[in-house]
Amino acid sequence: MSLRRFIPLFDRVLVRRVIPEAKTKGGILLPEQAQKMPNEGVVVATGKGLRTESGEFMPCAVKEGDKVLLPEFGGTKVTIDDQDLFLFRDSDILGTLE
Amino acid sequence: MSLRRFIPLFDRVLVRRVIPEAKTKGGILLPEQAQKMPNEGVVVATGKGLRTESGEFMPCAVKEGDKVLLPEFGGTKVTIDDQDLFLFRDSDILGTLE
Amino acid sequence: MSLRRFIPLFDRVLVRRVIPEAKTKGGILLPEQAQKMPNEGVVVATGKGLRTESGEFMPCAVKEGDKVLLPEFGGTKVTIDDQDLFLFRDSDILGTLE
Amino acid sequence: MSLRRFIPLFDRVLVRRVIPEAKTKGGILLPEQAQKMPNEGVVVATGKGLRTESGEFMPCAVKEGDKVLLPEFGGTKVTIDDQDLFLFRDSDILGTLE
Amino acid sequence: MSLRRFIPLFDRVLVRRVIPEAKTKGGILLPEQAQKMPNEGVVVATGKGLRTESGEFMPCAVKEGDKVLLPEFGGTKVTIDDQDLFLFRDSDILGTLE
Amino acid sequence: MSLRRFIPLFDRVLVRRVIPEAKTKGGILLPEQAQKMPNEGVVVATGKGLRTESGEFMPCAVKEGDKVLLPEFGGTKVTIDDQDLFLFRDSDILGTLE
Amino acid sequence: MSLRRFIPLFDRVLVRRVIPEAKTKGGILLPEQAQKMPNEGVVVATGKGLRTESGEFMPCAVKEGDKVLLPEFGGTKVTIDDQDLFLFRDSDILGTLE
């Protein structure tokens, strides 16, 4: 079953966590990076976004393929195609990594 | 008494939980899937949706027949026609499964 | 004193709880139905509904005569004409039973 | 000093509690009515109502002279002209009794 | 320094507490009036009122010189010209006494 | 470094606390004034004010040079040019002293 | 990897903390400055700002290069290019230092 199967709802963002490249090249390191879950990730899919009072959707601030910096806590673990992925709210993602 | 008998109110969604197909084909697995309640389900019926300040209903993001991924917690159990079904709020459903 | 005497205010709904018909015909059963209070009821009267910022009333989603499914908890008991009736908020009623 | 002296502010409602007429004629009885404070009352005076963002007052849902059913708890006791009266918020009053 | 010196901000109301006139003439009595602080007062000054989202001020419901009934609790004590006065929020004052 | 260096953000107000003039002339005294921090102050600088949903700033109710009465609690201490100053929210300041 | 790599989301502000210049020239000192983290900083990058109900972004009150005074608590530590930087919400920054 390809990953396209799962479409998050509303302002949820599906993220695959990645280990930052080689340490020496100065990847983005969160304190005590190695032991803990990597805080970098790539956006796999996003929902339509938050819905306003008038019923319109405000698109998520991140989009598929974006590299993102994740908060230390939070995120719902979802295993899709035997891969561990994580659902975050759009507003909980710290920033994007160009 | 056919299932049509029960119409959820507002943004409630009536869901029948389903066990994901064969494990090997890579169904959607939530951690330790087997022991716990299946987190996949099918939408049986939805309410008109949330009501805005102006009195209009914002339709639910999911519709009857959608395959959905459910949060690990929450949901109100309702037994209809001797079947255990579950009521979720539209905004608590994680995503849809195409 | 006829039941017409009591008119709920705002989004309150006055409900008479009913025991679902014969079990075999598949009435709506909430878990361990028999011992606990029946969760099915009939709407006896409704208030004008919630009031918006502009002062208009948004009518209740249920109306007099509707069969409804009630949440397991909540509801204020009111004894009218020696009958035990219950006041629920419109938004707390789970759904209607056609 | 006549009762007119006291005018509640905003959505406050001044109520005199009354003991429901003779029991046999089926007054409105709240569980274990006799021992506790009567939950029936008559509206003595109301404030202008809640104020909206635009500064207008939304009149109270009840008016002077209405018979009302009061919640079991809440209400601020005020003694006026040696009479014990009670201040309720308009939205806390359960309903009116015609 | 005359009392004009102090102008409350926003929806604050400056009140001087007064002991209700002679008991027999039926002043407004709160339960166990004598021992506790008098709950009657006179408005000394008011702020411009609450500010709405559009930046306008909604004038206080009470004005200088009004006789008011105060809640049993709350109020910030301020000593001005060696007099103990009290600051209340406009919305916490129970009502006016004509 | 002159005091102009520090500009508070949003609805923050920078205040220098002052000891009220001679006691006999009836300065504004808060209970047990001497031992505690003086509750009178002078506004040194204000932010642009709170921002509304439409992005405009609602100017602070106090302005530079105003004499103000401060709440007993709250306020963030900031030492500028070796002087202890305090940051208050505009809405926490009790009133102005003409 | 240059610092431009990281773009904060929404109203987040990326700040590098700085030790205020020489003490004698009267840098901005927060109480017991030396032992604790410096409360002065320079803005490295800002997000687009808070999003309103209509979906527009309200730009941050601070911009890249601004010298800012930080609250004693709060801020998320992020290590970029082996430098410790901190993420604050725009509304938590106390003020700017010209």
C-alpha cells in the first residue's frame, strides 16, 4: 500500500523523522541529539489546514517535501507501510530548513 | 431496525472499527495493533457538522463510507443493532485512508 | 397542570427517558442497558436555542417528539406532574433515532 | 423602601423563591422538594442584559412577573426590605412556568 | 489633594462603602450585615469602560453618584486622602439602588 | 546609555516607582505603604499597544509622564542605567493620578 | 551550513543571546546578570507572524538585527551550526533596544 493512502485531516502534518547528515558539516543539532529522537524531519503529507468560522480552510504553513525542525515533545506516532511516521499540528512545527 | 435509524448530531461521526487487511500487505498498523482496539474504521454516518456563529453548518471533513484512522483514545461506544459502533468528533479523526 | 407549563430556556431540551422496545427487535442498546438509566428518550420541549452575538436565537437541532440517544452522563432531573424528566443541553444529545 | 429601589446590572435577575402550590395539584417538584429551598420563583427585576461587542444590550430571556424554575445550586442571596431574594444569571435559569 | 486626583482605568469603578441608613427603615441588608463590611456604596469615579476589538470604549453601566450593591467578595482597597476606597470591575457590581 | 534606549513591545508600560510626596499632604497611600514597594509611579515609556485581529494597534490607555497607581502584585523588574524600573501590562495599571 | 537554513514558523523569533557591553557604560542589566543567561539578544530570523481568522499574517513586531530584551524564563533552545540559539514567541519579547 503506497504512502499516498493516508491523508491527514485539518491542520495535521505527517512527518518522517530523519537523522541530520554528517555531524561535522554542522547539521542541525538539538541538545544531546544522538540519544534522543531526531528533531529533523521531512513532510510526507498535510491536511487541508485549519477551518475558519466562515468554513474556509487556511492551508498549512508547511508543504510536502519541506525539511522541518520538530519540537522536542508531542507528535502522534503512526506506523504506515511498516514505517514509523508522526502526526504534528502545523502550528507545533518550529520552522523549515532550506 | 436498519442502521439508518441513528443520525449523529452536529460534528459527531459514527464509525465501525475494522481490523486492517492482511498484515503482510502493509495495512495501517498502530503500535501493538493486535492486542488493542483496531484504529482503522469506516464512517457509517455523520452529523450536519459544527454550527457557526451565523447559524450555518460546516459539513464534516469525512463522509459516509470513508476509511479513517482513529486516535488511540476517545470515542463513545454505542451499540446499534447489536453491533458496537463508536461516535467521534469530526476534528478528532486523524485522517482518511484512500 | 399539563406538561405545557414548563418551557426550557436557551438551548435546554426537556426529555422523557424511554426503555427501548423489545430487546429482540434490536432496539438501541447502550452497554449494560438494563441496569442503568435508559439512554433513549423523547423530546418533550425545547428552548429557543443558543443566542448569537447579534442577539438572534439559533434553534435547537432537535425538536418536540424527536427520539434521541442521550449521553451516559449529564442531564438535570426535573419532576413535572409527578414525572421524572431530564434537561439536556442541545449540544450534549448524541443523535436522533428515526 | 419599596422593592423598586434595586435594579440588577447586566444579565442579573432578581428572584423571589416561592413554595409550589398544593402538592396534589401537581406543582413542579424538584427531588426532595420539601427539605430544600424551593426551586420555583417569581422574577422581581432584571438587568438590561448581556452587552455585545458592539455595546448593545441583549435583553434577558425572562421578564418581571415570570414564574421560573431555578437550578439546585447557585444564586446570590440579597436581603431587601427584610425579604430574602436571590440574584441569578439569566443563562442559569432553567425555564419558565406558564 | 482632592479625590478628583484619581481616575480609574478601563472598566474599573472607585466606590466608597456606606453603612445603610437606620435598620428599621429597611435599608438593604446583606446577611449578618453589621459584623461584615457594608455591601452598599456610592460610586466616586469610573474608568472609560471596557475597550472593544475596534478600539472603542463601552462606558461603565454605573456612573459617579450612583448608589450600588457590592458583591460580598472582591474589590481592591485603595486609600485616598486617608479614606479607604475600593476598586471594583463594572461587571462585578450587583446592581444600583434608586 | 540614555533611557530612550528601551522601547517596550505591544501593551507593555515601563514605569519608575515613586514614593508619594509628604504624608501629611494626603498622598495616595496604599495600606502599610512605608514598608512595601511604593504603588505610585511615573510612566517612562509605552509600547504601541495591543494588536487587534485586523492588525491595528490600540494605543495604551496611559502615556509617557502619566502618574499612575500600580497594583500590589505583578510587574517585571528591569534594571536600566542602574535604575530599577518595572514593566506592567497597560490593563493591569489601576488608574492615573492627576 | 549557513544560518539562513532555518526559517521560524508563524510568530516564532530566532534570537542569539548577547552579553551586554562593558558594565560601566551602563548596559542593560537584569538583576544578578552575570550568573544567569544574558537577557539581551539579537534577532537572527522571524516567522511570517501570527495568522488572523481571515488567513493573513500579522508581521512580527521585531525584525532581523533588532536588539531585544528577553524575559527571564521561556524560549526553546535550538543549536544551529554548533551555536546555541533560542526561539521565542514575538509576544513574549519584552522590548527593543535602540
